[in-house]
Amino acid sequence: MAEAITKDNLFRPAPTTPRSKAELTDSTARAIIQAEADSREAKTQRLRQARLQMEARQPKPAPAKGRGKKAAGRIRNLEIS
């Protein structure tokens, strides 16, 4: 005996329009781009936390010894031959 007739096996599916294909592609691409941006942001946060923890563990460097003030001198004009 033959299969029971239903709308799924009796009628052919309606052809998809190019616009709906474009919308599907667009939404898929946007989802992929958003997922990449989210993972990049998460990685940035993770690295920032690691850097801050590492900096907190290191001792603070001693202040660098400054140079003394230089005596203000005249700028000599050099003659170029």
C-alpha cells in the first residue's frame, strides 16, 4: 500500500527567493562576526586581568635618579663651508 498523503509529500516545497537567501547569509555572517567580537573581548578582559595580577605581585621599582639641571649655555652658530 502507498504512503499516506500529506502536504509534505504531496506538494513540492516553495522555491526560496534570492532575497531570503541573502537575509539568511547576512544574519549568519552577522552572528559569526558577533561571536568573534565577543570572544576577542573576553580574551582582552582575561589578558588584562592577568597583567594586573602580575603587576600587583611585582615590587614597585625604585624611583629613577634624576639628572642634575644643566647649565644654560649659549648655542654657538657654526659656519658651514
